[in-house]
Amino acid sequence: MGKTPRRKQRRLARKLCEIRRMLKLSQSEIVERMGLQGELPRGSVSNFEKSRRVPSLFVLLRYARLAGLCLEIIVDDDLDLPKELIPGSAHDHLGKSTQRKRPTRE
């Protein structure tokens, strides 16, 4: 059986770069803010932003959480990033901000 090539998102690299710039972070700083220092070399961020490598789902989830976005906005080529990022909040796929509910401890 032959393998078919995996489809790639056309806009992923641009979105990741835009997220980092909207957060006003260097490539080293975004690795640190995602809590991935020692696991993700700064050069990997450069490779993601230049479409040389595709980040793992784990790394994409870290980008999404840091930027306050749902993962779908980052990976779906048909969806645009919001004009402004609100770190710490979650966005639905339409770009509307929603607050995450934290479980209450009894």
C-alpha cells in the first residue's frame, strides 16, 4: 500500500509567528513562557515559523493556551487569528472570548 502525504496547514507558520509577535516575545521568550525550556530549542521556533518543521500537538496546545486561543483557530486555515490576544482567556472558533470555569473545591 502506498502512503499519501499528510496535508499541511498553509497558514500555520504565519499564525505561530504572528502569535509570538502579538505577545511581544522573542523566540527564546516564547519557549520559556510555554514552559518548554530544555525540551524545545529556540531554533525549533524558527523552524516552525519558516514552515521547515511542524510542531507537535503538545506544542500547538501550549501556543494556544499561552495566547488564550482554542487550538482550532491556530490549525484551521479557514479561521483568522483575532485582532487582539487576551492571554489567559479561551476563545471559541468564532473568535469570541469566553472565560474558563475553574472547578470549585469543596
